[in-house]
Amino acid sequence: MRYNNNALNQAIAYYKKKLSAKLKKRQIVLVELPLHNEKAFFSLAPLSQAIHELGADANVFVLDGESNMLKTLRKTWELFAELQMGKKNPGTIALKEFICSVQKKTKSKEFEKIFDAPDLELVATRTGFAAKGISLDYATKWFKKFKWNQLLKTAEKILVQGYGIKKTEKLSIGFELLPKRKDLELPLQDYLDSFAIAYTFALKSKKLCKKTNMGAETARMSQLEPTDRISDLSATISGCEYEKKIFEPWFNAFKKLSPIIGANKLQIAEASFSIAGKGYGGKHFFGMNIGYPTPNKKSRWQGPGQMLLKPWWLMQTKIDPRPPKRRHAMTETLPIENFVRTCNIDYFEMRKRDDEIKKVLEKCKTLFVKGRPVKGGQTNLVLDLTHILTKKSPVLSSDIEVNPISPGEAAKIFKVKAGRYGNFPGGEVFLTPHKMDGIFIGDIVIAIDQSYVIGDKNPLVVKVTGGKYKILSGPQNILKAFGKRKKEAWRLINEMEKSGAMPKSIIQSYRKNFENVGEFAVNTNPNARLSRYLIETEKLARMIHIALGSGYEPNRETLYHCDIVINNPRQKMDIYGTDPKGKEHWIIRKGKFVI
């Protein structure tokens, strides 16, 4: 490992010892530090794992100046404490009305629990983190800079070409904390590398946009776990602030509370970037139990993230006339070498090949995908592209789609005011299949709650009939993880139906699409390599990937999306389409691009 593992372990042990008397299981720690404090930031790695090993949660604010959200949270915690003490003033009266309106609707006392203040607040000082009755030295001896200048250049390329970031815009960055040791199924070094990636991204963005803030919270190992209460309260406040003009009891009550806690001064970051490791964000109480309505109340959103982004593939997007407020892109906890190699590229140049593949797919009625026999069987698929040919569905690419100057193909076809979403590294041309038949052999990697290596000796064999899939065989660990993901997603659908937070049409759509193939994609990134990371290998030029679950079109969504990468060169695949006149148009022949 490129970092000092002994120093890291010593730092974790030091923080555990210092915090053990202050923290109990299921408590939460708020950590606040300024963006310019490099020592404080890199101390977060051992600090966060120490907190998690003690059974507590962490929620981190890394600030470029003041945070209106943190001010709002502190005012809300103050009012809630006063409310519990029986004090009556305009603030406590408004807060009580808001909480009671939600709890009356949900018939639950759970909502008020998210208003409890953090159990411990750590604030960065010149020499360390400080709280009432405790001080913690910074611990950065584990860290050393690696490819630092290349990381800065990579961040600049993503921000300038990928985002088209403007001087007037604000950027929010989400990064991964170190989980418990037992939850570290991916290499520790990847998580440590992600701290460097996030920090250099923030440093570069500070020079390119108006303001940059960073944040992180404890990941959940199950989709069914609630998110930490600070994140839950933050989401509730931002979502209700955006919805406060809608006439419903909880929003009517929040409208009175908003100026008292300063929610009316919150600002939305126009762009966001996140690094994801193993796990999930967790359930958001208000979204799961009430939801955020569209202005005409014909549909509801699950959370403010969806509502502000307005992805083109969600049914709510067309019903909601409000313009999107944010564009978002994400990556995995990648090694620095992989991140630099795949992301510091000319995105506009890569787009040229994407456009050539798009042209082929857009002129064809049928697409054929056929490989040679390998262990597990033979990939042999037929896709009906009539929906593409008749311009009812788009062919999309993942290169510069969070750049506002790039064409919004999906928004144009579906006639929606949609936001922009993408991945870094980019490099794929993809579509949502409507009719697909055959078998495919997944033999590289699959994304479930993290990336899992498949391997060619025991591949994932999937049969597709009319666009519905059935897994015939595969590695037991993957089948188990995939089964858990689907089981939890189905439970979430049932919970939403029971609470009434989502319209029946969306619940029905989730169920109807549950066994669907959601995506077919041709990968185009020339710098991507075979690796254990889905986000890289699903972009590796000449490979293809197919996703099970949610699709990228309205009425094709469900609550999971698991990509599977297929080794095109090894299977020596032919990929070509035929137009309505029967003429062949080739993309890949025997595993090699002909475009």
C-alpha cells in the first residue's frame, strides 16, 4: 500500500481511545472543518473509521466559508431542545406544528427523532479537533501525496469539459468515509485514494467556480436502514423549503418555520460530484412516508436530490414543470492511477466515436450481438430497435452530458425539463432495450452494492426473453448479494405503497419493470483497462455492458440498476445492426471496433 499503514492504525487506535468515553453505539458525531485545513481533512480518514468502530455515525461538513445549512441545522436543534424543555415562543410553536403535522400523517413518533442535536460536535482548530471536554490532535502521518499535480489536471479536465463549470456556480462534493474494517470488502487503499481525489477536485474547483463545499456521512450496508439523522434532517429542510408554497399541512407549517431557522437563505449548488464506495445512503423518512409533490400534486418525488436534479428517466419529471436546479456526476472509490488515466482525456474527441456508434444504432431496426462459445455458453442476443428508429427513444452517451452546452437528446425526445447526470470516467453509448431476446455471458464485473469481480471460469449466465431476464448460473457470492439487493428493493416498493408516498402509477411501474433488462451499452473510453471497478470497465473501449433492473426512460424505472460487463474481445463478438432495407451496419467485428 502506498500509504503508511502502521501510522494509519496508530491514528485509528488513538482516536478510538480518546472517543470511547464520549461515544456510544448509534450516536452521531458532527465534524466541521474549513476547506483550506488540509491536516484536518486527511485526519478524517482515521477519525471516521474510529467513530465507526465504536458503533457511531459521522456526518462531515467541509466548508469554503460559512454554511447556511449548518446554521439552519443548529438553529433547528436549538429550537427542538427548547421545545422539549416546554418553552413557548414563535420558533418552538412553529416547529411543534411542523413535527405534529408529519407525525399525524405518518402515525409514528419516528420523525421527531431526527431533530435531536448531534451527540458530539468536533470543530477543527489550528492544532486539532475540539469539542466540549475533549481535544484530538490531527493525524496525517499515514498520508503522502501521490500524482498530486496529475490529479489537479484531471479535476480541471472534468470540470471544464465534463461540467462546463462557470465562475458564477456553486459546487458540492460528496466523498466516502472509512467504514468499519469488516465492511472493507474493497481495498483500503482505494478509500484512502478517494480522499486525495476529492480534495484535489475541491482545490481545483475553488479556482473555477464561485464556491465549493464538501460533505460525507456514514454509509448504510442495507437499503432498508434509515440514513443518519443529520442527513435526514438536512434533506427534510431543503426539500420542504423547495416545496413550501405547495398547500399541504406539513408545508404550510414549514412555511412559518422557514424564516425562523434560516431555511429561506439556503442556496442550491448548481453542480455536484460524488464518490461512492460500498453501501447506500439509507432511507429518508419524509420521502419514504410523505414524499415531495409536484406543483399539480399529480405525482411525488422520493427526495430533494431527485427533485432538484429531475432525471429525464423518471416519470415525475414530465409532470413537474419546474426547471432542474442541479446537474450531477459520480464515480467510485477508484485507485488514483485508474482515475487519472481514464478521466484526464479529451472528452470532445471521445465524443466523436460515440457519435459514429449513435448514428449506426439510430438507423437500424434490429441489432445483433453474437460471440463465440465460451465457458458457460455463448452470448447471442437480438435487440429490436424500432423504438430508436422511430425516434420514440434516444441513444445516449456518457462523456460530457453534465456540460450544459452538450445536446440534451433525452430531454428533447421525451419533451421534459430534465437535469443532467453522468459518470466519470465517461465513455459509453447506451440505450434502454424495449424488446431483447437471447443469452449473454457476464465475465468481468457486476455492480450491486459495490463492484464484484465475476471472472471467466464461473461467469454470470443470463437468459433474456422479451426484455425480461432470468439468471441461469453464476458465482454464489454474487447471486447472494444480487438476491439481497432485489429483496430489499421489493420491500422498499411495498413500504412506499403502504405509506402512500408514491402514486400508484409509479409503484405499478416499479413492479412491472422489476425483472427487466434496463440498459444495453457499447463502451468507448480508450484509456480504460480491465479492472475490478465497474465504473471503469463499463467504459472500457470494445467491451459492452448490460444492466438488470431500472432503465433510462420514463415508465422503465424500478428501484435497482445492476450493470454487468461482458468481455467483448475474449468472446470475439460481432455487433451489427440491420436497417429497414436489410443492409448491415457494423460496430464491432470479432471483438474489434470497425467504427
